[in-house]
Amino acid sequence: EGRLSSLEKLCFIRAMRMDCLGAAVITFISDQIGQKFVEPPTFDIAKSFADSVNTTPLVFILSPGTDPVADVIKFAEKLGLLKRFESISLG
């Protein structure tokens, strides 16, 4: 345990247990530079909407298990834009 550095442990896991590499990389990064670098940032739809214009619409690329539709609809209602809201699914 104490004979290997964090990077050496990571290399050992890479060589012996590829199935454990993802968790080991997350642990390595959080130990070396901080937990905030492995946690996804919270999504602020108001800030994203403020950055968008009619030529650069908001596009959501989702990972399995995420569904921002309810939050987007709530935000559209808040701004009074629900009648103009259009959702397109690409797959």
C-alpha cells in the first residue's frame, strides 16, 4: 500500500484490472486536484437561455437517465413562452 504512488497504483490497475479503471481514475483525480473536477456542474437553464439567440438555439445532449423536459417546460412557462416552445427528438 505505502510503496506505490497514486500514479503507480493507477498504472497497476490499468495493467491488471481494466474493469476497475474508471473508478480508479475518478479517485485519482479527486485525490490529486480535488473533488470538484469529477463532479458534473449543475445546469442553469436561465444562464444558458441568456446566452442563446435565435441563430444559436439550446441543444440538449443527454446521457441515459436524464430528462430535462420538465425543467425546460417550467422555465418556458415562467417566461411566458410556452406557446412558442418546440421540442424535437432526434432519436
